[in-house]
Amino acid sequence: MLHRVGWLDWLFVGLSRIGTLGVVWVAIALLATIAWRRPTLFPLAVAAVATADLTAYGLKRLVPVDRPAVRYAEPPALVRVPLDHSFPSGHAATSFACAVLLAAGARRWVVVALYGLAAAIAFSRVYVGVHYPIDVLGGALLGVAVATALRWLARARRRSRPARTPG
């Protein structure tokens, strides 16, 4: 198959597994919260994972697209094929939602690493045979939208708090 190189199967299967339910992103967010001393980061990242995943799940129920492994016999999927529809990719949605949130205020090399990991996890879903490229693009856009909305809500909430009076 053109999009697979056999000796890399282990890598993309692994990336696909760690991206499940955004588990790797929750772990990264926990470490970043501690290292950067930003206590609001962890709950925001958990909210991003939950919102992106639930929204992707809802959209899958509305957009009835069979997964590649269901529609085509070849190439066989390298992981268990989920039973829900294909569009959008939940892995891509949660990955990009957290990458966008965690990248805000991070050093440039951290930003590159976060977006690189998000892109690798998203591509892994095409590589292992359970999503089409448009699924991961849609999931990535959904994740960016979720993160942007959550950041906007968090800023609005901070601005709406009454000022503390000293003493």
C-alpha cells in the first residue's frame, strides 16, 4: 500500500493507541501544569479532550461515512476498527484541541513538538486504516475550534471576576 511502510507499522500503531481518548494529552497537560505552574491548564485540557471527543462522536452520528476498513477489503486495518462512523476523527480532534491549548505561551520548540505529535497521531489513523485523510482534517479543524472556544471562555471568565480588594 502506498501510505504504509512495513517497518513503521509499530510506530503508527503505537501513536494511534496513545491518542485514544486523549490519554497522552491529559498526561502531557498534567506535566505541563506542574512544570509551568499554571493550575488552570490541566482542567482546561481535560475539558478540551472531553469536548472535542464528545463533539466528534456526535458528528459521527450525523455524518454516516463508513470507515475505510469497512468499505474496502484492502489494505487490512492494523488496529481494531471502531464500530462508529468515520467523520471526523476523534483522535485528531482531541490531539489538536490539546496541542492548541498547551502551545499558548509555550516556547517555540515545545510548540513544534506539540503540533508534531498532534499531526503524527492524526496521520496514524489514516496509516492504520481506520480513517480517510478528510476525517483527520475535519477532526483537526474541530480540535482547533474547541480549543479556541475554550480559551475564549476562560479569558471571558477571568475578565468577569470581580477585583479583589486588599486587606
